[in-house]
Amino acid sequence: MIKSILLYCSMNAFFTGQIIEEARKKANMTQAELAEKIGTNKSYISRVETGKTEPKVSTFYRIASALGLNVELTPAM
């Protein structure tokens, strides 16, 4: 199970979405449940997971927290 996410400064929306979707599914949470926990709507979570929208870092932190994950930021290599 994913417990921590290493997030490089140059986030890629598609891969970020994949990470979020995988973590959400492992947490047995629906998009609607995750959206409610972070104060947004299901369509926003769907857009993030499909890479159509890239969340702000603050939103990414809220998502990670709602999924019980830690986020570590490191410089891009």
C-alpha cells in the first residue's frame, strides 16, 4: 500500500492523476467520497485522475492527507 508520495517539483498531470487514482482505490474510496473530504466535487477529482487538470500543490496536499499519505517535495533532477 502506498504510504508516501515523492513529488518532484515538475509535476506531470497524467502521472499525478495516476498516483491519486491508485491511492484512492487502495483506500477503498470513491471519487465522490474523496471530493467531499477535500471540499470539491467528483468531476474535479475525475479531471485530476485523468490528467485533464493539474492540482495546485496545496490541493495535492489536501488530497494526500485525505488518503492518509505523506508528501515529500524534492528538487527535479
